[in-house]
Amino acid sequence: MKNYSSPYVTPSASTNRLMLNVIIALIPGTIAYIWYFGMGLIVNLVLAISSALLFETVILLLRKRPLKAYLSDYSAIVTAWLFALCIPMHSPWWLVVVGIGFAMIAGKHLYGGIGFNPFNPAMVGYVVLLISFPVEMTTWYLPLQISPDSLTLVQAFSYSLGLVDIHQWDTLTSATPLDQYKTSLSLNMMISEIRQSPVFGSFAGVGWEWIANWWFIGGIYLIFTKTIRWHIPVAVILGMLILSFSFYIADPDSIASPGFHLFSGGLMLGAFFIATDPVTASTTVKGRLIYGFMIGALVYIIRSWGGYPDGVAFAVLLANMSVPLIDYYTQPRVFGMNPPEDH
Amino acid sequence: MSASTAEITRSGLWKNNVALVQLLGLCPLLAVTSTTINGIGLGLATLITLVLSNTIISAIRNVVRTEVRLPVFVLIIASIVTVIELTMQAWFYDLYLVLGIFIPLIVTNCSIIGRAEGFASKNPVAASALDGFMMGLGFLIVLTILGMLREIIGFGTILANANLMFGEGASALQFTLNEEYGGFLMAILPPGAFFGLALLIVAKNLIETRFYQAPAAKITDSEAEPVAT
């Protein structure tokens, strides 16, 4: 044991410890995801993680950086894991590789690697795919509980690799609850009518609602292990709650409830795992609250009036873009110094 | 101060390339290069404008007073662009429809007023015409390469709709990569234009450092190599 002189500041956790905590927190939600949506997620995870490690190795070699230190910090695995959770299941293999390629090359290493990227790499990869391949990125599958058939792991792998006819399982696809909600509202249907669709569960979508709960529990673990601070997730949820609640009480017949919004799509995953990325999030306490609130509000705005059914990725990227400005205006006052005159 | 032919050529095509080095005229460059033919169409229109405007401005350079030169230059450029626009409307109507607003917008292309002010107003007619041609050619080449790059990635074709420019017989020029290629839409969208231009600039700088200059200095300690833990 080394002897240090006071005041005994304990070293903050290393990158790989933080990333390992994130992976541990992702496990319960991931298991729930597989329980509700089947083996496709395992295929996505395997493809995403292996291609992320491959891209990372190649770029580190090109940039002449030490391999072991960067490959063993788990950051590429976390990026790939989050990415795999965002894209639809049973996607063709090249979709995963293109997305991860953009995430690792354009999203991370072109800016200088871990610690220097202004945008969340997983979200960069996801958004590139979303605007480039709208058909593949909107083909979602029914939860197993209401699906007429399910794929085994081997079937899922051969499906993604294009070894079997891709139209064979077309009947298993369906709109996501958010998608269904958006298109039904545009047909002037009432919330009570929309809820008749089998994809809706007790308060949000079948499966989705419970997966979101497990992300929440994983997020609590992250807060308790001090991997993340509470400000960002709380502010994201508050931003979403305030907006959705105020519109909901004005017109409960044609606006979805706050509970539906909170537990649908990627909001919970985004609030605890994506928005809290220590590199791309705001770094001051006040700034984190503003940053989180901005994401929550933007997700509601994009879902309600935007062109896409869900907007977590866009909201996170827009907030990432504002982080330098937010940080500039929320610098805490140094103790003993006068408050700054003006900025 | 008259520059030599070789110098003007080198400057226009490579050393001082409008798109890759001066980064001028980016608005049309990024907006219309979604296909090769669009790129060539706008590149040619800009090339002709540059040659004509440089020639005329150089010819009148001793007549126009310094105080009013910019409005005069703009008037001349605007007249030339109007002529080109009407010509395209008459003979290449379909291409004219595709390029739309970007044809009249050549007036505001900074590279044209830039060459007028920076070169034509100080040099004799022949040198100015050559400069206009070489600058325009440099711009045309970049537009064409960028158009090809974006078209092959975005649609999987090269020279699609060549009939817009070269008449019906040219439809056969179209090269299709693979019938089943679905297309990578981002290459056609604005971000793809930025990525494509950035890649071309990277390629140019790479060629320059490899063949024209000593290799760049190695990363020094001051640039803080992250320490392995």
C-alpha cells in the first residue's frame, strides 16, 4: 500500500471500471429484451460488438496508438451494445457493419478517439442508418407474446447473414407502438381506439413497457455505483413528463398519456445510458439539468410534431451539439471569487 | 505582372483549386453534385461564365474606375449568367429544370468575382481568359468527381440521365453497379456532400504530402500520447 499525504483524495474510477458498470447495468434490460423479442438481439449484439472491436483495432493501428489500453477499456463494447439495442432486430449484417463503421470511424476516431468525440458515437451510427436506409430501419418485429411464430438462434443468424429467404417471416413484422400511435392519430382516431391494437400493453407497448422498466432498474444501479450522476436522467424524465402531462390534461382523447411516452421507444434507455455518456454530456451541475431537460423536451416535440415516431437519437445529438454553449454559461462560481460581471 | 501559362494552369487545376483549396462556390458545389450529370452541367456553366467574365473584365480593366469596379464586375457577370441561363433553357431544357435555381445563382459564386478582382482586373486579356478556363476546369473536375462519388454510393449508378445533356443516344452511357443495390441515401443528402468534399480534400492533401513535400513531422510528446494504464 502506498502512503499518500492528506487530504486523501481517492482516485476516481478508471474508464474500464465505469464501462464495466454500464455493461452490468445493461444486462437485465437486455435479458428482458431477448425474453420479449427473441434471439435477433443476440445476433445484433454479436455482429455489432465484433465489428466494433475490429474497426477499433484497425483504426488504432492506423493511428499508431497502443492497442491493449484502448481495446480493454470496454468503450467500444458499450457503444456497440447500445447501438445493437437501438436498431431493429433481424437486420441484415451489412446494416450493422455500416452503422458501427460510421459510429467508430466518423463518430469517434475522426475526432481523436475516446474523450474527444462531441457526439455520442452509437447515436451517430444509428442516425446515419435511419436517414440512409428507411426501409430496413423501420422493419420491426412483433413481441413473441403476440407473434404467430418465433425464430431460433440459428434461424436468426442465417436470416441476418442473408442465407435464407428474407421474405419468409414478413408476417412477423409490425409497426412499433409509437409508430402505430403516430399513424393512427393522423387518421383522427381517438386514444381509446388506438389502444385496441394488440401491440399495446397495460400502459405502453407490449414488451416495450417492461424492457423500459428494466432499463430504469439498471439506471438506478448506475446511480448507486456513482457511475453516473442523477441530474441527467432526472432532468430527461422531468422534461418529458412536464411537456407530455401539460398536453395530456388539455386533450386526453387525442394525446397519449405521460406513462405511454415515458415507457415507449428509447426514452428510458436514452435517459440513463445514452444521454449520460460522460464524454458528450454537459459537465456542470446546472448544465446537466439543462442538457437533460432539453433532451426530454426534444423527444416529446419530435414524437408529437416531427417526421419520425421516436426522437431520442436526434434529441441526444442536438443536445450534444449545444453542450459547449451550455457549459460556457453554467460555469460554477469559484469559492471566494466575485460572480462574473458578464459573459 | 503577368504569370506564365504553366503557372496559371497549375494554380487553377491544383495548387489554388477553387473547390479544394479556396473552398469557394460551396453552395452549388454541395447542392447539385448528387449525380454526375448535374455536376458536369453546373461545372460547364461555371466554366463558361468564368472564361467570359475574366475576358471581358480584363479587356475593360483600364477603363473602369477603381471606385465603381465591383458593381461593374457584378453587372457583367450577371449579364453573362443570364445569357447562359437562357441558352440552357433553349437547348438543354431538362437539365435546366434539374439544376433550377443554381444556374442563376452562379452570379453569386464567390470564385467568379474572386477571379475578376484578384486576377482579371490586373492582367492582360489572354492570361485572364486562360486563368478563367483553368479555374473553371478545376472546379468542373471536382464537381464531376464528387458527383460520381455520391452517385455511385447513393444510387449505385454512374452517368444516369446522361440524355439530359448529351441527347437521347447518351442514355447508353449509364453504368449500373448492381441491380439489387438499394442505395446509401446519405450520400445523396447534404451530409453526404460534406463527407464527399472532405474526402476529396483529404485525398488532395495526402497526394501533396506524399509527392511534393517532406513527410509531416512525427507526433511529438507535447501532443500528449495517452498513457496506457
